[in-house]
Amino acid sequence: MMTKIIYPNQKEIHDKIINILIKKYLSKFGEVYLIGSLANGNFGKYENQEVSDIDIVAIPKKLDEKWIYEGEFHGWHKKYKIGEIEIENTFHPISLMIPLKDNFKDLFKLGKKLNWKVEKIK
């Protein structure tokens, strides 16, 4: 198992990423939720150069042709890579999860079941 190196300044990194998301990416969405390691406070990178991604759940007003489709996952969302944000000289991909049923019910149900932190950012 790879050792994860958690960035020590989680709050500062969280706030920086949220500000970048709001300025550069979130105009294409209505509601937007943050999940995963950034929401949970264990955002970082691994010894093998893998990195934490920035997981957002949203329904876009329309798909952007620059987004890279990565497939359908876990029976509840489609995933796209929509960009990346540099933190401490490391680029972290932004993963957009679009709920398959065009609502957030499955996210909230799964979040409750798996004890995820789901943070509304827009």
C-alpha cells in the first residue's frame, strides 16, 4: 500500500482550491458539492507520484468539449477531468462527477451510508 503524504496546511489549501474553483470553473454549474480527500482534510500526494484529485459533484449547464470523459462509475455518476490546480509544485486533477439521474439524491444517500463529508461550495 502506498504511503500518502498529507499536506500539513489543509485549511489553507482547501480555501485556495475553493477560490480557484469558484473563479475559473463553477460558472458552468448550478449547485456544486465537494467530496473526497479535500473535503475530509486528508488531501495530498503519494510516494509514487500519484496525487489526490479534487472531487466535485455537479450538473453542468452544458458539457464543455475540453473536458475529458473518463467513464461511468459506481452506478451513480459519470466522471470527467475538467482541469487541474497546482499545489506545492504538484498538479492535482479536478474530477467532475455528474450524477446519472440528474439530481443529487444518490450522492446524499451514498454520503450518508459511507459517512462522507459532503460540502456545498455553490
